[in-house]
Amino acid sequence: MSDDAATAIENLSQETRTFSPSSEFVQNAVARPSLYQEAERDRLAFWRSAASLLSWKTPFTETLDWTDAPFARWFADGTLNVAYNCVDRHVESGHGDQAAILAEYEDGTDATYTYAQVKDEISRMANVLTDLGVKTGDRVAIYLPMIPEAAFAMLACARIGAPHSVVFGGFSADALRSRIEDAEARVVITADGQNRRGKQLPLKPAVDEALATGGDSVEKVLVVRRTGGDVEWNEGRDVWWHEAREDASAEHEPVWVEAEHPLFILYTSGTTGNPKGIIHTTGGYLTQAAYTHRNVFDIKPSTDVYWCTADVGWVTGHTYVVYGPMANRTTQVIYEGTPDSPHQGRWWEIVEKHKVSKFYSSPTAIRTAMKWGEDIPAKYDLSSLKLLGSVGEAINPEAWMWYRRVIGGDRCPIVDTWWQTETGAIMISPLPGITATKPGSAQVPLPGIGADVVDESGKPVENGEGGYLVLDKPWPAMLRGIWGDPERFKETYWSRFEGLYFAGDGAKRDEDGDIWLLGRVDDVMNISGHRLSTMEIESALVSHEWVAESAVVGAADETTGQAVVAYCVLNNSNADSPTDNDELVQELRAWVGKEIGPIAKPKRLFIVNELPKTRSGKIMRRLLKDTAEGRQVGDTSTLADASVMQAIADEVKND
Ligand code: ATP
Ligand code: MG
């Protein structure tokens, strides 16, 4: 390895700043340092005891059955109900008056639902679904905006043991149809429309369109009235929720299901390849959801106000909006709108209003807030915050530091949580009150989780080296397969390394043994035979004061194999950056050379207005790579805004 490449690989792990929690935080922390030893001593006993966070109708006797690996069975002879665990038992224990959901609507109105009210709502909806013909085991598609009814719909399905398939409300009719058809859903739950940036966008027409040309399994469509106004109505098929609700009883006996009964199917966002229907089941999933939520977010049920900004259309909205928080009897904010409507301080206004104490969001949201400028959050009282979380992508050290200082007042621990739709719950993360945190690193596997970084041959790497992230022990919330395609499950995750789950992400261990995520394996570049991570170069660019966001790709190059191509979005708030494009580009290229090493210097660098992102906010490097290599841009159907990619393609062509 040349010196240059060695420098590059070393760069991120040279982060030496660490932040220890305050002694006050340590004293009151939920997570105990002994968790690591307990899990180390007897992993299955550890998970057995975590399962006691739940109420079981029939206790299980066996913890894990791994004889048919990679198909796991956890707590398989126990029975329980997820909705009972998330709602009823809190009412039974005398907490029915505690707020479960603080709903903030896009138009500035709000509503509170107590646990007792949630119990009534989901019981009514469970009765309505049963009347519409849904039986235990039938699939229900949910296509709703981010309103309390989305959580009610999921819990109502769980109550009758009907696996749900939530489809993000921003997806098109085509995307909805293919997901309905793959899961053969019997009922779709939707709304007439949704509020977005002061406008009312129709939602039900997409369901009508999807069902006009397919989706034959669907018999009924249950429609929540959100925006009002006229909607096309299909008599005999469509049912208004508010009308059915009137006649529905608020009494409903939950259906007790086996621990391995499927709870939901969720299609991955499609940053890579075709969407896959990831299957999660009941007992193991809820155990790890509750356990990780409680320990990673330091949850104190009676005092915390928690807010996870994810949409229920993504796995984060399943595990850390609905199931984990509600299993732990948390009071939480659910917000319908966008961060910039009606103004760019909207999120911080909500934090102030509800005195949010635990806040969980994504690097893309944090970088966007950085771009808007720190004087915006400075207008609000954020002193209620006690802990901040991040998920979805690796967080650049620069963004981490900003998050800590500007939002967290230099006082809140940050938990950078690595996990996937497939893992069901958090796998790698600091534990607040225990781990001294490090900007940009997810650091350590949680107690009870086996994660490692291995080389091409599957051998664990030494500290200071990079490789592939793998999971080497089964975990309770692990996916149980891909809906309808067990072979694809084995092939995608279990064939790369014998006996190891291949996560598809590149990673590195630093000198302390901490884990750094380097992005997807496809995003690791090969420049003159040296492996460089797109993530490292992006982090270097973002650490320059002019740059708000950046995306780096490796483009085919005749001489070096691949060449570094960078796209940068500039900060809004920088008056002193040059206006001359060439000057900007030269300075930023030189900066990367200085920060990482000459080999990492982008061969081409473009200043752009926006980066192409999926609807969950992840950068689609695949498309940027198409452009950098002079190809027609590939499938843009999962992009939030397809015009962004066109603008970039035009710019690159004119270069
Ligand atoms: P698809 O699998 O369809 O391409 P996706 O992988 O984006 O979509 P998710 O399951 O939501 O869908 O995302 C999981 C991925 O997100 C991880 O594999 C990893 O690449 C990235 N990720 C999530 N959290 C972190 C984190 N804290 N640090 C680094 N990367 C993260
Ligand atoms: Mg993935």
C-alpha cells in the first residue's frame, strides 16, 4: 500500500475527540455497564431476560432455535400480542391518562391521544378490519401520511395478527401496486389526501390508480378523512373510516399469536437493486425494539418526551416511532409536515413547545439544518433536550459536532445508531451514560449483538484496518426472510461469507477497536489499486466551511481504474466564499488533498444546487455515477425529486 492510500485509510480513524457523559447523566442512566458482561457471559440468558420487558400470554420455554439457519426462531413456543404490549397493558397498570401521542399537524393545529384513547381507537379499527373480512394472517397495505391514524392502523393490524405492509405516502401508484401485489394485500388503508408545505396533496387517487390496473387481491379500501373535499368513490369497495368508526365497538380482545407469527413486511427503499419484502415476526422483534429503545435512548417512561422524525414508511418509523416507544410507554411527538414549512425553524419550535427530551433524526436532516444556518435553531429554547440520535447514513464528524453544539448545547450525548430494515432494530451504537462518544463513529455492537469487520476471506481485520461489516450471531429482531423468496434471502445475505450475515456495508476498526461505517460496499472506490471510501472524502469536503453537503463517486477512468468525482452543495450562510466557480473548485480539490492525501483529490468537482436523494433522504450515488461516466441516468423512480438529477446531468455535460 502506498503512503497516500495508507493516509487515506487512516484519516477517519484518527479522530481523537471523545466526549464523556456528564456525571449527572451517568448517575441516572438506564443502561448499566454490566449489560456488556452479562451478554458476554450468556448471550441467550441475556435475551431471555430482555424478553421480560414484554407481557407474554404463554411464556416461552425455548430461547433460540437456529437449527434451520439462516431461518431463526426466537421464543417460538411463547404467545403474545404486540398491540396489547404497546397499549392495553399500560392502561391496565394505571397509565391510561398518560399522553401517548402529541400530534402536530402541518397547518399548526395539534391533538393529544392518551394511551386509553389509543386503546379505544385501535380496538375500533381492529373491529372494522375484521368486519371488512380481514383474518389473522391476511396482509393489509397501509398508505397514509404521518398522522396518528398511521400508528393506529399498524397497531390495529397487530391486534388481529394481520401482517401490515406500510408503503410510504410519497411513493407513486406504480410502487404501491407492486408492493400490494407482492404481498397480496386484502385491504388497503389510506387517506383522502395529505398536507404538504401548505398544500393539500391527494393520496387516494394513487390507490385508485394502482387498483385500476392490478392489485386484484384487494377487496376493501378503508379511507381516513384528512384533507376533506371531494374524492372519487368506488361503492362496495371504499369505506370511510370516520363512518365505520361510529358503529364500531371500542372493546376488542387481542388475538394472541405465536412469537414467530409475522408482524409486518417492509420493502427496502431500493437504493440498491429491486425492493425486497423484508419479513419481521412478533416476539423477537418486539423484544429487541423495546430493549434497544429503552437503553439507547435512555427512556424514562413517565418524564421523557421523545421525538423520532422518521416517517412510518421506513423501518425507523416502525421500530422507533410505533413499536419500541409504545412498548416502553413513551410520550412522543408525531409530526405531519416538513422541517421547512411554514418556516425553517419548525422542528425546533416543536421541540420548544413540547419540551422534547430525546430527539432522533438523520444526517441528511442535520446537514440541511446546518445549511440553513445556526441562527435559526438559536431562536428557540432547546434546553429540554437530553439526548440526540442519528440514523440512516454515516454522520460526518463535522455534522456530528454541529449537532452536538448547536442542537445539543454541548450537553447531550449523541447516539449514532447503525442498523437496517433487515436487522429490525439498532445493532451498533454507543450506550449513553457508558460509552465516551466519538464524532462520526457508531463505535460498538450493543450487548447481545455480534458484529465484526472482516476481510475478503471472512477473517476479522486488525484494529486500524478496513473491510466488510458482518453480523456473526443471530439476533432476536433479525429478518426471517424475504417475502415469497427464501432463496434470495440466502443468496443476498448469507452466501458472501460462510455462516455470517453480510450487511452490504464497508466498515473499519480504529486503533481503539471502534467501528466506523464507510457506506455501502458498492461505494468503496478503487483508485490506482487503492481502496478509498466515498464517505471519507465526503466528510473532508463537508468539513470545509463553504460546503454544506457533498456526494462522491468513483467513475471509470482509463489510467487509474477509477477516478474520484465530487458533487458539492454550498452553505447558504457563507458570505466570503468566492463567486468564481474555478476558484471554488480549485480550493476544494486542494483541501481534500491536504486533508486526506493527494490520491483522494477529486479529479472532477461540481458545485450543484441539490443532491439526488431517495424519499428517505439518502444520497443516490448510483445515479451520480451514471452521470460521471457519461451514461444515461438509470432508474430514478425512488428519487424524491427527479428534476434534481436532470439539472446535475446538464451541468456535467456542459463542463
Ligand atoms: P436498500 O437496501 O433498498 O438499498 P437502504 O439500505 O437505504 O435501501 P435501510 O434499510 O433503511 O434501506 O438502510 C440501511 C442502510 O443505511 C445501512 O445498510 C447503511 O448503509 C445505512 N445506515 C443506517 N444507519 C447508519 C449509520 N448510523 N451509519 C452508517 N450507515 C448507516
Ligand atoms: Mg439496505
